[in-house]
Amino acid sequence: MVIDPAARSTDGESVRIAKDVLCAGAAAKLCFPDGPEEYARALARRGHRRPVVIGDDRALLRAVALLHKERDLAGVALAVVPVGAPGAVALARALGVPTDTVAAARAVLDGTEHSLHLLTDDSDGIVLGGLDIPSGTEPEPTGRRSRRRWEGLGGRPGRCLPDRRDGTEAVPLPGPRAAAWWDRLVHAARRARTALSRPTAPPGPSAPSGTSVSPGLPGLPGPSAPPGGRRSGTAGHRLRVEADGVVLADLDRPVRWVSVTPGDGDGTGLAEVVVHWQEAEPPVRARARAVTVSGADFRYRADVVVGGPVRTRTWTVHPDAWRLTLPHD
């Protein structure tokens, strides 16, 4: 039983309840790692015991990543008791783990093992629940919105913000002429940088018979917006999206966002890719074994981790790559 230090500090009572339920139902060895190295040692010394993680989504991802690094992920059945704020255990809840401490602990004792898919990228990163591109954390574009943000901070163009609490010097707000000149300069620089950083896009091949591509199939629910807030920008994002070599989106047409999920439970062993356009039209959906996204520097959100910026990244689905203990129902 590996108890994450963040869980001990944020909700010690739930940790105590989980320990009492698990120790009452089975013999357990308790591990209290204080850092990544001790966390890795605790999993490495598990022997034939089943690892049980008590903590939030980051603790679960850390355990899966360590077992994946050992190339022993498929041979270990993981179990988790989520402890943390609702947003910090959203991945565990999406995977089917109860967020109630007692129910989750009983599922560890009486549940069944389920084989799940996962995604790996070309930097050996892992994705359990899904990823969104861009990540939803990009800064807003400069221009008029920048001036509105300055005004919302308590100043008008030409005025100064109040002195900061750390003693650093206040920053003068630009006047109307300076702001307009600066906006034109920023827009010109952004256009030049985007033109220089765009990769050349060869014409995409036609869809092979084994790849399914469909524009907005009726009856299939669309993916939700990525966690972490609103979408940024009104001009969209110029990305090239390929699913098993089939081009779903190219750099000549901006997209709103792209989502990729491992596709657990569909029986195909393929990832689901959804491209949402900037315009109000049905998204493009596809299923593929590998998804490649390229374009100007972009970030992506893989489960609860934001990665990038990168210019290209490929994700590959691995069917039934890991096992998680879930309730019978």
C-alpha cells in the first residue's frame, strides 16, 4: 500500500479510513514515500504483492509511469483509492473508480481486474484517460483584449499599476498611441513567426480501407472541453492532424481543438480522434492506431499533465496494456 504524501497532507482522515478498511480485509504492507525516489523504490520492492495507491490522479499516473518504465505494466494489477479534491481525482472517477473512500477501499478488496488501453507518445509519455490539443492553458492573444485586461486591473492607458507587494517597480500602462503601435508590431511579429515555423505539408494520402473517418457521426457524443478553463484565441489553431497517415486537418484551415482518447471498451483496440473546427460545423471523427499532430509550437493536456511546447508529437494506442481493479458493477 503506497500512500502518497500529498494525500496525507490534504486529507489525513480519508487516508486513515482507507488504511483501516484495507488492513481489516487483507494483509498489507504500508509505504510512506516522501519523494519520487522513495516512491519508485516502494513499487520496485513490491514482490508478489498487488500495489495499491492511495492518492490523487497524479499519484496514479506516477505509479503507472514507473511500471511502464520497468516494462512490467501488463503483469501488474493496480488498485487505487482516490484521495483529494474532486478535480484532483477526476481521472480516477472517469476510469470507473469510486471516489468515496470506503467504496473505493472495498472495491480494492472485492473488485475485479479490468484491462484498459493507454496511449504512449514518442517521448515515452503515457496517457490513460485522454488528451486535448491545445491544452487550454495558452495565453490570450495580444491586442484589444490586452488593453481591456490592463483596464480591468485598475488602470487606464497612460496610468501606472499600483506598486507590487514584493517591492518591485510599478509598470506604466501604455498610452493609446503606444498601445496601438505596439499591437501592430506584435501582430506583425506573430504572423512572421507563424509563417517561418509552419512545417511543409505534403498532400495527404487517401483513407485506407482499415481506417474509419466520419464527419460528425450522429449518435456519438462529442468530447467535452479540456479541463483547465476556456479556449484561448479567436483565430483557431493551425495544426496538421494525421490518423494512421490519413490527414484529418491541415495547416490551411484552423481548428478549435483536437481530442484523442484510448477507446476503452469499444472492442476495436483503436484510439478515437475528434477534430473540432473553428466554424459551427460537425467535427471529424476517426479511429486509428497512431495519431500525429504537427504545427507551430503547441501545448497539449495529457490527463492532468500539460506538455510542450512541441512542433510534432505522435501518440500510439496500446490495447489492454494495463489492469485496474474496479467494482463488479
